[in-house]
Amino acid sequence: MTNAKRRPLGAVAGWGLALLVAVVMLAGAFGHLTRPEYFAVLVPHFLPAALVLKATAVVQIAIGLAALWPRSRALAGLAFALLCAAYMPLHLWDFFRPDPVFPPPGAAAVRVIVQIAFIAAGLTLWSRRAR
């Protein structure tokens, strides 16, 4: 294969990030819709958990699908980063609770670290928009 026919490493990395965003968002939407009781404990008590989880799933599906199309991929990356940043207070709250929602207690720390990595991935995908 000649160099002209090879995909540049940057393009492969971009597809990898897009697939990561799509899989994470679509799997999250599936989880919110099929196991709402698992996620409802993270919804603040003054909000209607069922409605919040359904609305979140719709947003996640939109972001996941948008990540698969080149024209909307960068915007999907930004939306992914913003959604992960919006989730961060919930993960931090769980981290500092004496009885984390996601046991064992170390899992709460891992979730915070993963959220930071997801925010970075989304912002990286967004930064690739001019390329």
C-alpha cells in the first residue's frame, strides 16, 4: 500500500474518539432506559427521576449518533464533554459520600477519573473540527 492510500494516524485517532463517544453515549442511553432504578438514586430528590432519565437518554442518543457522522462529529464531541462535565458534580458527590451509590467506594474514584478522561476526549474531538 502506498503512503497516499494509507489513512493518516490522526484520522484513525479521530475515528477512534468518535466511536468512543458513540459507544459511551448509546450504552448510557440504553442503561438509563432499561435500568432506571440504578441511575435514579443519582437524580436530585426535587427532580422527577423518570423524566430526567428519559430526557438524558434522548440527549445521549442524539450525541452518540451525531458522533458517527463526520459533519456533526466535532459538535458531538463538544456536547459529550459538556454532558460529562454536567455529570461531574454527581460523581464527586458520590465520591465523598460515606456510602457511595456505586460500590465499592473505590469505584466512585474511578468514575471521577473516567469523567475527566471523557471530558478530555470530547474536547479533543471538538478541537479537530478545523482539520
